[in-house]
Amino acid sequence: MKNIKEAVAYIKNQLDFKPEAGIILGTGLGGLVKIMEVEKEIPYDDIPHFPVSTVESHHGKLLLGTLNGKKVVVMQGRFHYYEGYSLKQVTFPVRVMKLLGIKQLFVSNAAGGLNTNFQIADLMILNDHINLQPDNPLTGANYDKLGPRFPDMSQPYSRKLIKKGLKIALTMECNVHQGVYAVVPGPNLETPAEYKYLSIIGADAVGMSTVPEVIVARHMDIPCFAVSVITDLCYPGAIEEVKIEKILAAAAKAEPFLTELMSKMLE
Ligand code: HPA
């Protein structure tokens, strides 16, 4: 708790700012930054107690500014479990954003498509998730001031925000689905048998992020909205060797639509 407060104090000292919404930019949402009026950029490395970037990951930054008229705090770059961070480290920025004042959390990610209706570069609005990571960001002492010991998960993603997202999607020239996101630890992609298993247990898409952040946000009662960009297809007949270039190309194709969807969500 002390660490969270110190990080918040540092940020407020840079710019006295009360964001209404928090945004975590995953693969394929870089475009959002271009339409944002950035007032202040703070490198993660400068913020007390923020996880220290690993060699292979990008040096991320926190952006404070306005998007579509709303005050937002944006995480440009996120932390993943597969990089070696604990889930407490991965989710520390969400705690900080809550204390900065956010009332909603928006998240994006890249994911493999398990649902046979999905095509590459489609979007999927998450309506639920399955946590398959071998850890939970809420284990250990509970901070009763932040949230309950046993937080409810009956509505991990806000039904109100999903409804709004689906309405916006109707006006877009892009396939937008809704479905269940399974999170795996990574970093390897899945075997065909694992994809089959994920599909059988009810997942429509699989990825390596988002769920820890959403668990921590829900612990603090923040309504969440998350979108996956489907970057590769993981059902029988469609499975191919996954190449990072192909994933990035799919994410780039979907970027304008994801940017449009997220920015209209703030209206
Ligand atoms: N599996 C897990 N994570 C992913 C995938 C996948 O197929 N595609 C993009 N992120």
C-alpha cells in the first residue's frame, strides 16, 4: 500500500491530474496514442516501485492526457507473466491507476482464435475469461481498503460496456465478436492438443495477458472492458506455424478498428 501511494505521489507531482479512465495498450492499439492529446509522458523506469523493464521488453511509459474529451491515463507497454514478473508486479500499475482516480479500465491484447467463426484480424470483445495461469495477483495479505478477500467475479467484464461496444461495432467495417478469453502463462504458443482442450473448456480465444489486470481491477470494483485482436487461428484445419511477423501484421490490420472502437467507448 505504501508503495502504491509513493508511485501515485510521484505521478501527481509531475502533473496534477485526475483521469476518468485507464487504458492498457496491448499489441495493436498503438494507434490510440496518435489521436490522444498527451499532456505528460512518464517513463516506467522513473516511477517508484514500478516493475523494472526486462532486457527484452520495451521500455514502457505512462501517458496522461485527453482522448475524445475524456481524461485518461494510458499504459503504453505492459508487463507479462512470461517475462518473469510476479502477477503482483504485473498488476501494480492497475493499483496505481485506481488511486489516481480511474472509474473504468479498458484493455487490449493479441490472441489466438479458437472459435471457428473467427478470421484473422477480427476483434473479440471479452465477455468472460478463464484463468489458466499458475498464480493469482490477489494471493497473500489482502488490503481490505482496496477490496474484499474473496472478490466477486460474476461480471468480470461490464455488461453495460459490452453492450455499448457491440452497438459501436455495428457501425464499423470490421468483424467484431464477443467471447471467452483463456489466459495461459506462455511464452510458448499452444500445441494442437492444447488448442483443442482450450476450445473444449469453453474458450473462444487464447492469450498471455489481460486477466491478471482485470482480476485486480475487479478486486477494486472497477468496471472493465477488453478487446482481443485475433492474430492467428487455432482450430483444426487452420493451425499454422505461428510467426511473430504474421501476428504483428494481423494486429496492424486491426489497429484502426480497435482504435476507433476504444476511442468511441470513451464518448
Ligand atoms: N496463443 C497464445 N497467445 C497468443 C496467441 C496464441 O495462439 N496468439 C497471440 N497471442
